[in-house]
Amino acid sequence: MKLLLHSGALRRVEGALQASGVNLELYVADQDGVIRHDGKPVERDAVQPEAIWASLDTFMGGQFRLFFDVATSKPGVKWVQTFNAGLDLPIFKEIVRKGIRLTNSSAQAVAIAEYVMGQVLAEWYPTVQYRAAQAAHEWRRVGFRELSQSHWLIIGYGNIGREVAQRAKGFGAFVTGVRRTPKADIFADEMGRLADVARLLPAADVVVLACALNDETRDMVGPAFLRGMKSGSILVNIGRGGLVDETALVTALDAGTPAVAVLDVFREEPLPASSALWDHPKIRVTGHTSATGSGTVARGDKLFLDNLALYARGAKRINEIDESFFDG
């Protein structure tokens, strides 16, 4: 099998590839975008992979476009494994429409779920007041809001949403999941569809946006959505910036509902230094960092290796995407 991968990924998994038993012929792209075969640079026209692993290295090193140009221009490509969890970029639909098998990544889910829990805990637990009392040598009893019995609404109950739900349930929260097909899940107390969100919002103490960006969800969090939120609630967006009407959000925060918005993604990234969102007292800004947990890369490597073994056996791969994902 001819495989295109990044040199950084190869360094991490070379031993595992050799032990996999899969007969591989490697095209290796380096940080400069040069592709080598048997250690020698080759022209782009000579690169004819059957499989492509667009690991996180391709994004961090700037080779993302190179890998997906190869995916869409070479007739022999049969499978693409991407580091992306969200697939809203048009290139992914193009890949699937060409008949190429596409698998996305769930490697980020643990890190993003822990980010969500950390941000909510930071809002509800008065750590700053504890430290201030200690610094002042004051024996002060400070109450805090418990996560137990809080109500979480997770819009987008895929790999990431389910990891968030699992952790919220661990604290004793009541969890409502929203997904295209609202089948029951062990970590959700109830499930609904996107059409149910307006009905579900008034009960939610924490609203987590973990859904895809598409025509149905673009600007979903607008004036009507925000008016429906519960007083004192928290909005957390780890999906896509386009899910939120940022102007409407600022207006709603100024009016008091929701109480806080935790935003890791924005309509324009990087967020311009001139943006008023940086300085709003009720907005917590992080720079698309929720996936940068210490275990994300290793989980991504394992996912690829597991899928490689499945591909070699002709079996369905983990997180395999078909056309219904884009058409539904």
C-alpha cells in the first residue's frame, strides 16, 4: 500500500508501522512541503498514494493544503484519515463525493471535554476568593455552586459531546443531548433534535455547542436563542465560531443572560486584537486551544494505526464518513 504521511508522524509511529504487518510504500512530506520516496525528493506528479494520513502535523507545519490537493487530484486515492473532528470545509465533501473513504478524528474529544469541565468549574468554584482570603490570612467560608444537579444541554452529541456528557454525569449533572438521530445513550438523561432546542434551553444551566457548522446551524445562537437561555447560565462554544452571532451575544450578556460565555472559536481567527470580545467582562476568550491536551497527538496516532489495520483487512474503519453526513 502506498501511503502519504508527514515526517513528524512517521517519527512517532515508524516502529508501529514496521510491526503492523502491512506492506507499505511511503511518501513522506517534510516541514518544507518536499515529498520524499525512499529518501529521495519526488515531483508532485509522481506521488500516487492509495492512502493519506493528514495528521495534526500537516496543520501545524502548514502542509494541510498539500495533502488535500493530493487527495482530490490523484485517481488512486481510496482512503483519507484526517486530524479534523469538524468537517465543515468544502474539501471534505469533495473528497467523499469522489468516492474516497474519509475518516475523521475523535482524538481531540478527551481534551476538549476536559477543557469544557475546567472552564465551567472555574466559573462556579470561587478559587480567586479562596486565594484572596489566604493572602489576607482571613478565615473565610465561601460558598460555591455545585455541578451536582445542574442541567447540561449539549448541542452536537458526537464524539466530543459524548465525552463532555460522561464527565458532567460524573459530577451528578442532568444531561440532555441534541443530535441528528437522537438515539438513547448511557451518558444522557434525555435526547432531542435541533428542532427541540428552543424548548430545552430554559432549563439548561450549561449550554455546550459541539455541533457542526452548516446551513442549519449557522448563526444558531442569535437573539431568539439567547432570550431562551436560563438566567445565570453559561454558554460554551467549542464547535465553530459561525454558530454564534457575536453581536447578539454581546447584547445578551450586557442584558444579563447568559451570565458568562466561554468562547474557544470565533468567526474570524485569530481573533483580531481590536475585537471588543477580548475585554468583555462576561466573555472568556481562549485561542482555539481546547484540543491541545497532552494526550491528543498520541490518541490521533493510535486511531490511524487502528484504522490502518482495519483498512488492510477490508473492514469498516472507525469514524468513517459517508455522503449522508453532508446531506442529512
